[in-house]
Amino acid sequence: MLKLSCNGVDRVQLTAQCGFMGRPTSFFSGRVSVAGFRSTKACPVYAVATAKDGAVVNRVEPENGSLEDRLRLGSLTEDGFSYKEKFIVRSYEVGINKTATVETIANLLQEVGCNHAQSVGFSTDGFATTPTMRKLHLIWVTARMHIEVYKYPAWSDVVEIETWCQAEGRAGTRRDFIIKDYTTNQVIGRATSKWLMMNQDTRRLQKISDELRDEYLVFCPRELRLAIPEPDSNCLKKIPKLVDPAQSSSLGLVPRRADLDMNQHVNNVTYIGWVLESVPQEIIDTHELQSITLDYRRECQRNDIVDSLTSAETTEDVPELKGTNGSAKANDDKQEHQQFLHLLRLSTDGLEINRGRTEWRKKAPR
């Protein structure tokens, strides 16, 4: 349980009035509770959108009467171009290793992205949609998601996630994330994603008009900001299609009703779980997921049946293992570092839903 110290009458007022204005000064051992936050009444944060010439074109002020805004531990940064929010890892968000699962992290990324949109006045009834998007029945759909985790947070850890978005070509938008351990301020993960617009009625992708682009780009950084140094990551590398027959598979996966989101299709986070279902058990036992990259190619609906296929990526396709000529070091590297290709397809006709790549590192000895 997160404990905050501030003046107030009831618990709701206490939470609403307290903001994380400084780093924690002390923590109980065992990570069962958090104490010692220096807190004061949170100051309102304003988002001011400006044109290239510096003229103010839009100003967003927080709605002081909104209970969810007062309880949420997040706000825009000083420049108004990114958003930070703090989360405590719940017991139901950790897995067999007693740390947050990658699905938990992906859900938090989705949450902070939507809350960012709400903080500038968007997404009152959808996933980060602008007023014009809602008027035209347009929604955001995920085209690519790449997540890197350097250290998984444990139950009761507090993480802080910063996010911002920017243009990605003429047809897409990029959203980046930095994940920190709030106790130490250490970066424990990074992510980047690409999003496209789709017509909610026709289910067809749609180009982003200048009107739509201008509506949200005013809240984006003026210069390119990247959460992940591109040359050092798989985030931009092409994912080859897995060649069937796969080395490992999990067939006949059926979406649950709970897997559907407000956009009336299977939520993008569900795909992560499906991909991991076909990873060999010996890898799950000895390694932990270091990064995951997913290319989303087709919607999945309630009545679809999905096959999950996995095969190890060959040494020739892994740059860090190339040119080792079968040396002992190569074998050691292979044991420490495992990389797989993944394919999700419809069981009925074999149509490709998603292709992915995962990197795994050896678990640290306990």
C-alpha cells in the first residue's frame, strides 16, 4: 500500500491533494509499503499549444472538478510536450517471477498514452482520439510496438512512465516511452510504437489529413525525440516471416470477451500473451524477456481462432553472434542470449495477423 503524508480530512481528499513533488526519502524493506514522500498540494499544469511563430493557438487547463484527474498521479511536464505518471505494481500484475509481466508493462504504456491525450483535452470517449477523429469515426490502431525491459519492477514497486508523441511519415504517428524506477530514478525500460488511423465503420486505414495532424501535433515536441537509440535496438529492424513448419506452436487460441476493447477488436496487449504461449517452456524456465517487437498486420475479431508459431532466429540473422566461427564464446553467447521469430495467423485460412521478434537473456542466479 502506498502511504502519503499530507494534511486532509478523508482519504479521497488526502489522495487528491497530495502530489509526488520529490523522490522518496525512505522505504521499508521487503517492498511491502512505501513511505516518506515529501508531498505538497499539487500545482495545476497547463498545456499551451503554440504555432511555429510562437503564437498561442490553444490552451488546456485541468478540470479541477474531475475526481479522476485529482486521484491520478500524473501530469504534463513543464514544456507541455510530454506527460509523466506514477504507478504502483499490484499483486495481480506480477507473474511467476514475482515481477511485473511484459503484458502489465504494455498495459501501463497504453494507460499512460491515453491519459496523456486526456490531459490535453482529447480522448473523452476513446483511445486517445481527438475531437475531429471522433466526429469522423476514426480510431488509432497499433502498427508496431517495441518494448525493452532492462529490469522488471516487483510487486509494490513504484514506476514512473514518461510519454510523448510525434509525426511518423504522412500516414502514422509515433509514441515513445521511458520507464523509470521511481525510488532510484533509474531507467528500467524504454518503448516506441507506431499508430495508424482507421475508420471505425469501414475498418479501413485512412491517411491522416493536415487538419487532423495539426490538431494533435501542436502538443508534440518541435524536434525529434527518441526514447531508444535507433542503431542499438531491434526497434526498426525488419521482421522476416517465420517459415512453417515452426519449431514450437500453440494452436486454436480463442479470444475471450475480456480481450476485446472499446475499439471493438482484440486489444493489442492480448497479442503479446498469444506470442508468448508458443515460446518453449525451457526458455521460460531459464531466461527472461529482454525485448519484444510486434508488427500488427490484421485485426482480430471475437470469433477468430488463432495459431501461435515460434522458431529460433538463426545465427546469421543475429548480428552480435555473426563471425564467431562456432567458437566457445559463440556457444556461451547463444546460451546467454536467445532470439526468436513469431507468427500469429488465423487458423481457418492462414492469414497473417501479427509477426514478431523476441530477445531473451539468461535469468540471474538466485
